[in-house]
Amino acid sequence: MRAWTVPWPVMTGGTMNDPDGPTHAGARLWAQQALARLRAEAAAETPVPLRRYPLPASWGISLYFQDESQRPTGSLKHRLVRRLIEDAVARGDIGEGTTVVEATAGNTAVATAYFAAVLGLPFVAVVPGKTPPAKRERIERYGGRCHLFDPPVAIYDEAARLAAELGGHYLDHLTSAAHVEDWRSFESVGAALTAQVITHEGGPPVWAVVGAGTGTTSATLGRHLRYHGYPTQLAVVDPENSAYWPSWVTGYPGYGTGMPSRIEGIGRPRVEPAFLPAVVDLMIPVPDAASLAAMRHLAATTGWSAGPSTGTNLWGALRIAHGMRQRGETGSIATLICDGAAAYRSTYYDDAWTEGKKLDPKPYTEVIDRFLTHGEWTEP
């Protein structure tokens, strides 16, 4: 992850306040200034690179990764959180001095802390009580404060309560993500991925492969592909314990597993509001150990150190490549590097940790090696 720097002063109190609080004019001016700073932050970003994974040239299949780990806060969530903050400011839910509250200890909290700092706002992340110090430090690095709370399933209600108590705003990304992305736009993450592949290949990918956390990425990408008439098919990869795959298979939107995903960033025990099953052409359930095997394989063979959800993407993309070869098809596959490996060195990359979780990536590493060497795909 990049060292954190904000290339502009954070916002401070305005000068158009009357004795009883901000006037309408003052609030409007603050919102305009805040939105300008968010636009400036976006404009200051360097374009994220598109990386080509080395599949055998004789296959006639290209596999591309858009590297979202190069965002300022190191993950795919950076873009989504900017949209969430922009929406809340434009709606008037976030104003000068508003305390922003979110319920997560992951990349969403890190990005929210960053954008709160850009706007000079306090941020509180409600996190499970056993959240490791290293994860809390990632949030605190940007000026955020961690509010530890148990049980973990109750952090969402606690965040809503705390925001009300503080007179702040609960961002509630799992619900709010459904309406903040403009799926028609060529600036959305899925649209940018498609455009980059077109530049390199001369046409859109045959398949796009993404995971589902909030469900926003797949919903935005699926609608964008349809709206612009691309023939690209959309596959969503889903880890163990997640509700998305069984809900998609059964057609029951209320499906719930009651168990958390072990692959950070994707998989949910319920189907979140942003997820649109109708735009998904294929869902691929991925064993958690397979995600780890693919994540480690990616780092070992390419030097691209990424998190476990990227491993899930790679496993699904290789499955797609196998199917294409069986059907005699050629073309390109596009997916994402969702975040970097820095936050996972003591967990998903640590053999003692994975053994404690009863996750054995070795059999799935053999599947990948055999496929890339002999073109055969046989799962354990």
C-alpha cells in the first residue's frame, strides 16, 4: 500500500455560520467545496494498470487483471467509498463537522477514514472486539477511530446507534452501495476494466470474472455490458458460506447461510441489496483453500502479491479458461486484483494460520499446476 499523503489541505470550518449553526448558504457552500475536493482527489489518481497473466500462448486465451491495489488506499473499495461519500454529501447527510460512522474493519473502513480526512471529518469504525491491532492500525493511520463491539453480528446496529448518538451519519455501505454507482458511465470500475481490455485486445473480453461483497461491482458491470451491447458474459465467483451462489442457483433472494465468509472482502451470509442475479451469466462456487492456493500461486509466478479475494478471481478465471479450451474458443478474460497482500501476511500467507483454520491449499495448487502444464482440470 502506498504511504498516505493528501495533496491538498483538509477542509476546516467555514465562515458563513450564524450564531445558531450553519445557514443554508453555508451548508451549500461547504458541500460544493467538499465535492470539489473529492473530484480533485479522483483527478489526482494515476490510472490503475492492466496486467496480463501468463497463460500458455498456444491456447489463444488472454487473461487480464485490472490492478485495484494501486488505488491510494490500496483496494477496490477506494472507488466505491468515494462514491458513497459524494452521494452522502450531495444528499445533505454529511455536512461540515459530521461524524462519519461505518461498521467494518476491512478495506471499506480504511478508505472511509481516508476520505473523511480529506474532508476534515471525524470517522469512527465499529469493529468486532477481536479485530487484530494490525487491522485497527490501518484505519487509525488515516485518523479514524475504532470502536470495538461484540458480538460481531451486532456491529451494524451499533454503528447506527452510535451515529444517532453523535449526530453523525452511518454510511451503511452494504445498503447504500446499491444506488451510488452510475452503471451507464464509462468511469465505473467494470466499465474501466472493459475499456482497458478493448484497448489491448481490439475488442471486449469474452468473459469478465468478479466476486461479490456488497454486490455492487457485478451489478454495475453486468448492467454496463448490457446497456452498451457488449457480448461479454459475466461470471461471479463465490466463497464458502456465502449466500450469493445458492441464492442464484435456487432463485430464492432471501437465502441466508448464517455464517461469515472466510475470504475477506467477498461473500456474505445474506444477499445484499446491490446484488442483481439477473445480470449474472454464471456463478462459480470456490473452495476457500482454492482461493488461497490461487492467491499464493499468483504471487509466486508473477510477483503480484494480492489478497485472498483476488485468488478467488483467479481460480474462477482459470475454470473459465478450461471451459473455453474444451469448446475450442479463443479470446480474453478480464478480472481484478482487489487489494494487495500487506494486510494478509500474518493470516492467509501464513502456514500456521491456515493450518489452524483447517485450510490446505496444496491439493488446489496441484490443480493449477497441472492445468497450466497439461491443460487438464481435475478438482480434489
